[in-house]
Amino acid sequence: MQNFICCLVVAILGLSGAVSVEKLNWKLVKLWIPVNIIFVGMLVSGMYSLKYINVAMVTILKNMTNILTALGELYIFRKHQNQKVWTAMFLMIISAVSGGITDLSFDATGYAWQTANCILTASYSLTLRRVMDKAKQTTKTGTLNEISMVLLNNLLSLPFGILLILLAGEWRYVITTDVIELPGFWIVATASGLLGLAISFTSMWFLHQTGPTTYSLVGSLNKIPISVVGLVMFKVPISMPNLFSILFGLFAGTFFARAKMS
């Protein structure tokens, strides 16, 4: 739904001349499909992890994505990090391990999904950054703006999403649930799609201007409000050791950002 709304809005803006959209060709599509498969896997694993783990623990475990991204950037782009960054990463590992040990609502399935999500998220930012540079060579203009990337990413994800809906049997639930008859559902779903479009565009622009590790660490800064709101809103059972591990993880994420900026 989110991806469909993104495509619809970009198509309308493109047809009206409000934005410039690159014409798609087979070379460009073929180059982008691996990124899209990772993108869909990232979305699915993220949804399933939230099904089993509370929001605060998900945000702390996501710190592991920063570590995987930095290691990937070192291997792929030969980009080295300073000593403070590696120290911050070590603190993140401690917070993730201690958080899992003290998590009162520990669920092995949820942690497995979240581990997969961390790997896929890191792979997505690294692969996307590499494909961004190669994609320019497959267009007639020699450039590929962020709006075109958003359309490409969301449009190509629709067939994979539909296939997963059919394979998982979720289509039966969708056509029989009462919630789709409520106007409020469609209002919220549409708003979610518009927010998804904003996130897609800003993520593409930021990653295009910086790099995978910087993109990942800036994203880690939103973990502080998300963790606090998640604990309060969903009334998560929590102990003092687990709360300390969450706060320690938030500190590690902030320290990581400061180390990277310096």
C-alpha cells in the first residue's frame, strides 16, 4: 500500500511536470532489481521482528546495522573509520548483548528476524550506494535524480510484495477483514504512504550526498525518542537491568554519531 501510493504520487507529479522523472529502460531495471529484492526483504523482516519484540529492543538491536555497514564500507569502498567510531561500535555490541540477556519478553524467533533485518538493512544501504553510481551510466541523460530512484525502488517492489502476499496467504485476510470498510483505515493508510514517500525521497537524497555509514549513523539518532515512546505507549514489561542496557545502547548510538562527525 505504501509503495503503491509512492508510485501514484510520483507518477502524478511527473505527468503534471512538477518533477522530472527519468524514463525507465531494461538495463536500469535489471541493475536495480538486486537492490529491490534486498529492500523487500528488509521491509518484511522488520515487520516480523516487531511482531515478536518490543519497540525499544528493536531500536537497540538495530545498532548492529551500523557495525555491519561500517565493515561493509571498509571492505567494498575501502573507507576506514577512526578509533572512536570502532569504540562506539564495541559499546553497541555490549548494549545489544546485555539487552538480549535482560529482555523480559525475549523471543528467539523475533531476535532471528531482527538479525536478518540488520544484515538486510546494511546490505541495502551499501548496495544502493554502489548502484546509484552505476545507474547513471544506463540513462540517456547520464544522471538519475532522487525522484526517479524513489519511483524505481517502489515500483519494482510491487511485484515482489504481491508475490509474497499470495504465497503467505495474506490476501485471504485482506479481503475478509472488517477494517478495510472503515474510512479511517484508508485515511491512515494513505497518510502512511505519503510519509513513506517522504522517507524514501529524503533517504535517497541523503545517501546520494554522503555514504552508507553516515546514512546509518544519522538514522540511529532517532532511536532515543522511538525507544522512550515505545516503552510508554505499549507498556512493555521491563526490569532495571534491561532499562539500563537500553539507555546504554542509546548512549552508544549517540557516541557513535559524535565520533563519526568528528
